[in-house]
Amino acid sequence: MKFSIHSIIGSLFVLTVLFVSCSEDEAINPINDIYVAIPDTHFETLLIELGIDSDGIVNQRILKSDAEAVTRLDLNYFKHFGEIADLTGIEGFVNITFLSAVGQELESVDISANTQLDTLYLSANYLAQVDLSNNPNLVLVDIQSNELSEIQGLSNATHLKKLNLSWNNFETISIQNESVEVLLITHNLLKSIDTKNALNLKNVLMISNQLATVDFSANAMLETLVISDNQLQDINLAQNNKLTHLYISSNSLTRLDVSNNQELIDLRVDRNQNLTCIKVLDDQEIPTVSLSDYQELNNICS
């Protein structure tokens, strides 16, 4: 059988088109039946060093089976490989319950496919937003030291116990989550916070914000409130009779009544220049008290 030069060239052209088409399809689809795309070389290098990427070659992909075998992913062991800027490929790790990518260069992250996550550390990145809508099993979330001004899907994380949002750019936030017990949101730009739906809140740290008013009347379980270095002029703690620690120094308080807080063991209220008298019951004992020299505890405050 004879083949003309034209027919041979034509066949080669068709094969080339098919090859390019398949290659483009693989590039477009980050997950196919065999591989998960890992475009960030630092990310893949870490996966190789951790023994997860079984081929041991930096080739912008790992086997899907390798990713699915992982239940705990800590990307902070080998910092000398450089920081990760792109966490694309994390969607292939569908069985991880623990993810830590601290001190990287992440500007965005999509963890919607990681539905088994219960522990998430993403602190010290450049994240402007995080969506937890598809992560119902989260128990601990630490995303301090980012550029966050909002957090999405918080109400869907129905097992969440501890949330750390410190050192971000929040000006306002509503904690629409009944399960949260510990909230850390220090060193933000907070002017308002709504915790009325955080009914199990026990410990709150929100120092160094711009809060002029707060309302914790719905948080009957509150035990520790650290809210120093704000702009508070008044605070009503009558409903917080489980309170044991109150740090409210360096505000603008003009009055403070802790007579209903009989469980208090540590009160720090110094450096409120317009607050001279803190109201307590006549027989109320607070083991540790920090006052400025112009302040006193008294059962009668004018």
C-alpha cells in the first residue's frame, strides 16, 4: 500500500491537534480521574518532602490517590523551600481533617471541597476573605494576621468552638454561630460587634479595637472578657454572672458596676481616667484587682 506525502502530513497534523487538545483539557481541568493539578512548585516540593507526592518529581501534578490518602496536611515543616502563593490542588485532599498553611503568601484559598476539616490554621497570610460555608465539621479556625474584613459561612460551621480573627481589618462583625465558645479578635478596627447569637460564648479577647459600645447581655455563659484598649464609655454586665475575669483597662469608662458579678476573681480596670469608683457589693471579694491610684472599689458610687 502506498502513502502519499500529503496523506502522511495530514495524519501527523490530526495527531498533533488531538495531542494538543488533550493537553489543554488536562490544563483546564485541575482534577481529572488520575491527577490533581499542583501549579505552585513550593506546594508540590513540600508534598514530595512529606512523602505525599509518590512520583517524587516536581511536575505540577500528583496522583489523585495520593491526595485522597492524606488525612492531616501540615505545610509548615519545611519552610526553606519557600512560601506557597497558590494552594490550588487542595481541593483534591478531600479526606483531610487538619490543614495548616501558616506564614505563606496566600491571597486566596478555596476549601469548599475539604468538607471533613475540623482544624484550620491559615494565619500570617494575605487573605482578604475566607468562606467556611462548606466546612460544617470545623472545631478550630485560626486565621489571624491576614487582611480579612469579612468571613463568610460562619453559621454553617455548627461544631466550631474556637475562632481566632486577631490582627485583621474587621470594622464590624456578627457572630452568627451558637457553638463558638472562644473568640479572639484583638488588634482589628472593630467599631461594632454582634454576639447575641453566640449563646455559648465563654471567652472573648478583643483588645486594641475602636469599640465605643458593646452588648453581651445575651451571653450568659461568658467567663472571661478581655476588652482593654478600646473606647468604651459604659458597659452593662448585669446578665454576666458567670464572669470570672474582666480586663477593661485603657478605655473611657465613666462608671462600672460589677456588683452582680460575684464570681469575679480578676478585675483590671486601671487607666480609665474618668472612672474613679467601681461599684461592688459590701462583702464582695475579688482576689486580684488592678486599679489606678485615683480609683477605688466601693458599694456606693455617685
